[in-house]
Amino acid sequence: MSYSIDTLKSDCYEGTSCLINKFDIKDEVILKELETTITLNKITEYSLNPLYDSFDVQHYKNIHRYLFGDIYDWAGEYRTVDMSKKGTIFAEAENVEKLMSNCFKRLNDKNLFQGLKFDEFVDEFVDFYCVTNMIHPFREGNGRTQRLFLTQLINKNGYDIDFSEIDTDELLIATIQSANGVTDYLKDIFKYAIKNKTA
């Protein structure tokens, strides 16, 4: 939850950086531990039995609501505050809805990247990854939502991926580089991580 924001305008308890939550927990460390436990269970459940398969923007929002609905009232809804993290400035909140709509229109216009050669698929996949990351549509939980959706998208195209096998520091560095327009490292990571289902 280490975002650069104005906590007075960011759905946090007054005088804290702890997000207002359904458990009324006002300690950020305790909230983070509970959030991690709940979402890990939800991710496991969803991975075993995906609930959505439309691959539209509502699908993406539904995943977020599924993961975080027990914790936050705003789960599945776009953020209303501007945010940045580790030097990366995300899309302005007022533009999130339009940007997400355009992003998912492109995904579906491209037929979910189906039928592409592997290198072409990775190129399109990385572009989608970068765009959704830079939009950062939710107040919290963007990475977990993104990884679950992308795993499902990869499976739809006949591949597998295990994000837990990707070095988180390397992925973070590659993602920061991609925010500055350099995607080579990110493509290399995903070319290695995405496997054929028969492999």
C-alpha cells in the first residue's frame, strides 16, 4: 500500500494511510496481513474455478470485486484519487474509465490475441500488461487482479504461466522500465515464463 497520495482524500481513516475497510481495522500492518490471507484464498479458489470468461472490462472489474469484496466497499470500482508508486505516475483518476474501455476494446478487436505466433502473442500480451499497469484502475489490488486476469487470458490462448515462479524484483524492475517505454526486459521475462500447456 506504499502509494504516493493525499491520504486526506484517499478513502483512508483520518490521520492514517490505512484504507477504510469492512473490518474497521485502523492499523495498516494488520490490515495488510488480513488482506493477504483473504486474497490468497480467493486467488486459489478462482484459479481452480474461474467465474468469468467474457474478457471484457466488466470481467476485469468482477475479478477485483471477487478478490476484495469482503474487505472494501469499493471493490470492483475504479479509483477516485490520483496515484503514483516508485516514481511511476499512473493515469489520472478522471481518465481511468475511458482508458480501460479503450484498452479492452482493443483486446477484443484483436480477438484476445488468439491465433498469433508466440513472439507476436508475447508482444501483444506485454503491451496489454503495460497499459493496464499504467492505468492502475483500482485504489488497491491492481497487481493481484491483473495477474489473475492475465493468467486466464494466457490459458485462453493455449499457454500456461505461474507468476509465483517469476522473480518479483526482476518483474518490478522490468515493469518500471516499461513505464519509461523500454519493454525488452519485460518481454524476455514473459517469453521465459509463458509455456505451452503440453510442455
